[in-house]
Amino acid sequence: MTSLRLRGLTRVKQDDKKRLALPSRYRSSYVSALGDDWDRQVVCALHYKLDCLVLWLPDEHDAFAEDLEDRGSFDEHVEITQFRAVDHSTDLGLDRQWRMVIPQDLREAADIGDEVVMLGRGSQVQIWDATIYDEYFANTRRLAKEMGAQPSDAMRGAK
């Protein structure tokens, strides 16, 4: 796997042709991790459970899909994850200005409007409709306060 480490949030707008430009903070990370000769190919997919899209590197998405296939389709959670994150995915190329056109069916499935939040998450970029992201962020903030920001056993490393 790659050493790609994306982080940070950027608010952007789609242009009139429904193109999204990858923010410069992510561009430099892609070039640093993958080199200047990187082919600028990504996979865009529905997130497996959140109301957003995810940009994957093709090799990482392929490994994810293969892992799901190896788990079999008899598990409901595996089936739902595969349906959302693999069956609803497409290859995208980024042009010289680092712009991409996300197909209408994926934009509609994630309710992506003209105002977008791009969120770096390790080797992936999440693409959210700005209103949906703001609601999700407010909800997670509320939940964190209610929980007293106590880490779960999983966060503490308990087995």
C-alpha cells in the first residue's frame, strides 16, 4: 500500500460543468506519495455507511473489493458494504487542473449538491454535500459531549 496521508477539510464548489477540483493540499500529497508520473486515476464510490462519496486509489479499492469477496455474500453486512462501496463505484481520471467529473448517479446517491466538503482521511478523500456534512459534524459534536468524550474499549485497544 501507499504512504499517502491526506488530512484536512476543504470547502469547494462544483463548476457549471459539474467538475470538482481536487484541493491543492491533497494534490501535493498525491505527488509526494505517488510521484510526478502518477496517472491521476482514482475510484469514486459510495461510502459503505456514511452519506458521502470516497475517492480511493485503484489498487486499494481493488484490495478492499477482493477482501469483501473472500468473506462471501452470506453475511448481510458484507453484502450491504459490497453493494454500496463496490457495486456503486467508478473509475475517474483527473485532468491537468486536477478536476474530475463525478457521474450523476453517484452525485444523486450521495445527495451531492453544488457546495461540497472534501475531507482527507488517510489514503482517501471523502466528498460530502456541504449541508449533509455540517449536520453530521453537529451530530457527532453533540454525541461526543453526551458521551463525555470517553474512549470506547475499541479506542483503548481492548480486545
